[in-house]
Amino acid sequence: MPGQVHKHHRIARVLADEIRAGVHADGSRLPGEYTLTRRFGVSRTTLRQALQVLGEEGLISTHAGIGSFVTFDGTPLDNRLGWTRALAEQGTELTTETLRFEEVTDQELAAELGLVSTGFIALDRVRRLVGGQGVSLEHSRVPATEELAGLPERGLDGGSLSRALVAAGRVADSGEGRVSVRGLDAAEAAALHRSSGEPFLRLTQVYRAADGSVVEQVTSLLDPARFELHVSSGRGGRP
């Protein structure tokens, strides 16, 4: 319905007001998921949607116990904001060019991910520095669920695929990935305005919801002169 406020947005608004009012002190942890789900009478999925909204607004940050993060010129990039916005906030301007945004069939990827359905929403984007040289080429593949039907035709709010996934109830709870280095093929080099065979980092990640279902698979080609992958371990939480 037009103008409808989803439950997770209402929860995010309540918590945001509390954070701004100092109820949750800067640097402190929010109550745990169990406490918050009991308080608001919602599922973990709905609560995580609300927390992701708070993260996108910069009001909280999430630190995984064991995980990894990507940096650009030594500065960590916040995946919740999207790399272009995160870089813009640290003073690095990138342009984003969408090469492909459509529904596709990919039997090989479906088999790799253990999915019955072979339908995906494909989003391919290249990010460029001022002057046109590409520094990253990203291929996102999202299972074409009923909630996401027609997304390419509707377009992305603010260019954010993450926001569209949250609105559809597809919230990532965990992720795994692998990284390697290989030379660009001719098509990749053309898209990035780089030389064929030039070595780039290849980062492949699969994000899953709390029930284990696939939310998104992303393959990113990253300029190793600008990007680094850092691995961290230890206990953490939501401050």
C-alpha cells in the first residue's frame, strides 16, 4: 500500500530516537537480539532489518566475531552504505556505471549454490575514478524470489541493491567468501578501461539469511593498488 510504514522501519525509528536522545550511550552496545525481539514482539528477521536500517543511517555499526572487511587506500569500506557512498563520505569520488540489470537464467550458478530455481536478478556495475579508469567491477546475482519480481523494471531506490533486499525481507545473516588474483580477460579490461591480462583481486562472496537461504552472490574484481582485504578475529557486538 502506498505510504505504508513497514514494521522494521517503525522499530528502527524508535531505536534511532533513543540513540539520539542518549538512552543508548555512544560506544555502548544495544541490548541483544533476544531482548529486542521480546520487547518489540517481532521475529529475528524483522529485527535485523531494523538494525540494518540503523546501520545505513550511520547510527550503529556491526562487528562480526570472525570476519573480513575491504579497504580502499587503507580506509575500511562500509558494505551497508555501498562502496560508492562510503568512499564519497571519506572524500573519494567514484562514478558508478550499470552495465547490466535484468532477470537471467543461470543453471551453473544455481547448481553451485544448491538452488532448485535457476532464475536470478543480475546486476553488473563498474566503479570509476574521475577520469574514467575503473577500479572495481562487480557482478551481483540475487535469487529471483517472488518478493523481488520486476525489480529491474522498478529500479533501485538511490541505486542501492542492499536497500531493495532489506525491503523485500532478504537480510543477510552470514557470509563466506574466497579471494584470488588473476588477469583481466578482454571483456573485463574493456569495461574497466584497463589492459587485458592486468592482475586484479577476485573476491567471491555468498550471503545467506538466518534460515540458510541464499540472499546474494557477488563476484568483485578489485584494483590491488587501491583495495586490500583484511581478516579479523575475536569477539564483537553491536555498539
